[in-house]
Amino acid sequence: MEEKIRKLASMIVHYSIALKKGEKVLISYQSEQSRDLVSDLIDEIVQVGGIAYLNYSDPILANRLTESTTLERMNLLRDYQQFENDQFDCFIQLRYNVNDYEGKNIPSTVVHQMGEVLNKVHDERINQKRWVLLNYPSPLDAYKAKMTLEEYRRFAFDVMTVDYRAMSEAIRPLKELMERTDQVHIVAKDTDITFSIKGMPAIPCTGDKNIPDGELYCAPVKNSVNGKITYNTPSPYQGNVYHHVSLEFKDGKIIKATCDEGEEALKEIFEADEGAKYVGEFSFGFNPKILYPMGDILYDEKILGSIHFTPGRAYRDSYNGNDSSVHWDMVLIQREDFGGGEIYFDDVLIRKDGLFVPEELQPLNYDYKKNKQ
């Protein structure tokens, strides 16, 4: 395990953020359990000649603060985070999951207002800085993955350190195909949806921001989405977990939203602002070691044979004009063991039952059946 942690620290510093001598790095972490990784990160940063700084925050107390936050505190947070943006070249954030429902008592008005106040400073960090986000393995993660903690730690560090350089080569033909495509048609159980991606850049994610990684995304043309999509994985958001979320679209806009429970809270999310009703991201997932959902979007959106279709804000590097305080990644797995499905690009079958059909895309299938065994 020590070797795996050192490997991850080295990958983050030398590959993910590509640190250079003299650059300053802010490491934010949420648990003393991650001290081993933080220590190795410091060693790697110092070895390069960088400058490391630590920021510790307890996730439960942070939610407690947010429950009663005021506009004055939001403005202070904005100024503090702007100070961080001005001072640091790179950011490494190590989260530590303790309870998916911890933020359930934060008023929706506070969530929406914080999104508006912090939007500019968050946008600057996401789009102008180098950063990495990962979840350090916790007992909650192990529970959701139905593993012992030791089993989960081994799994998590294996997943986080896949060969991202090889993945970045394998992804190139799909990127080129997406950027030549106009119409996308997705079919699955309770799903039949069409939209255009014409003119939208396709952005590979291969270990340089989120870890674990393994996706390729673009934004759909904002007003082009029509039909229905039903997600077959749990969808956590803002202290609640929604199951069997189904969204219907007309001319890009959500006109109906349902789920198994908590429908009123679900609908409230899409009332946050006008942009919450439109889609900001369409993405393929293909991390070879992530096969099953565990209710953690950082992992679930990378599931081999999945897509995610995201209401809310579009990223600046593939921008369809949609802005929102919401960006909610929700996942549909199309492998045969999850009900199957097809994806067509300009009426040509590209992926069936989670496996790419064109020969040049088949390396992204990663010998799924062998991995499953």
C-alpha cells in the first residue's frame, strides 16, 4: 500500500499538475487518515523545487457552518478563495466522505446564493488553474462499494493510478469522431433522446484533474435536446440521494422530472436558475477498473460502458452558452448487465451494450469481459 500511495503522489505532481520549480501548491485535505498521501505529496513537491502549503477542513463542521451562513460570510469566502487563486499556481484537494446526507439541512436558498456569489472565483480556478480532486478512501466509501476497508483501499489506489498516458492515446479517435459528429441518438430502457454536438470541442479527461479519471466530454448544442433519459445509478446531490431519475426535454429544456422518491426536492434543483433546466455536458466513461456504481459521482461518472448527461453549467472549454449554479452529473450505464443500449452518431451505431463498435474505438472497451472476471 505504501508503494501505491507513493505512485499516486508522484503521478499527481509530475503528470496531473505537471509542477515546475518555484510554483506554489495548495493541498486541501479533510482527514488525518490521508496524512500518508499528503506527506508523499509534500516530498514530491519539494523534490521538484515547488512550495507546498496545507489547508485542513473538517467536512462535518464545514457543512455545519454552511447551514447558517450569511451573505456577509459568502462574500468573505469569495474574497478568501480569490486570495488563494492569486497566490497559488496549483491546487490539490483530497476529500474524505463521511456521510452523503451531511449537507441535507443546508437551505436551498443558501446553496443557490452561494453558487451565485462564488461562481466567478470557482470559474477562474477550474478554467485558469491546474488542479486535482480525489476522494481519499474512507469507511463510507468501502461500505458503498460493498468491500472491507482494506479491499477498498487497494481497489481505490489501483483505480486512481491506471495508465493515463496510454488512455490519452486510445481516446484520440473518439475525440476526432465526436468533433465530426452532428446528431447523437441514445436509446436504452426508458430512454430515447436526441441532440446535436455539432461544432463542440470534445475534451479528454485522462488523469489531469479528477482522479480517478477516464472520460471524454463535450456540451450538446443548448436548444437541441429532445426526448427522455432515465438514469440507472443513484444520483447524489446537495445532501440527498435520488434514484431512477427520469428527465424529459423539449428544445433543450427540462419539461418533466421524476424519481422514485423526493420528487419535490428534485424539481427544486432545476428551479435554481434558468440554466439548471438545460444540459451542459455529455460524456462517455471508460475507466477500465470501474465497473459498478457506488453512489460517488467521482467514480460513477467514469464507469466503463457508461455515459453521463449533465443538467446545468457547461465548462468553458466546451461551452454551449449555458451558465448555472448547478452542474449535476447523472449516470446511465449501458452495458448488457445493466439493460444494454445503443448510441448512434449521425445514424451510425457507435456503441452497443456499452462496447464501442468501430474498430478504431475498440481499445476503449478494455477487454471488459476479462476485467469483469
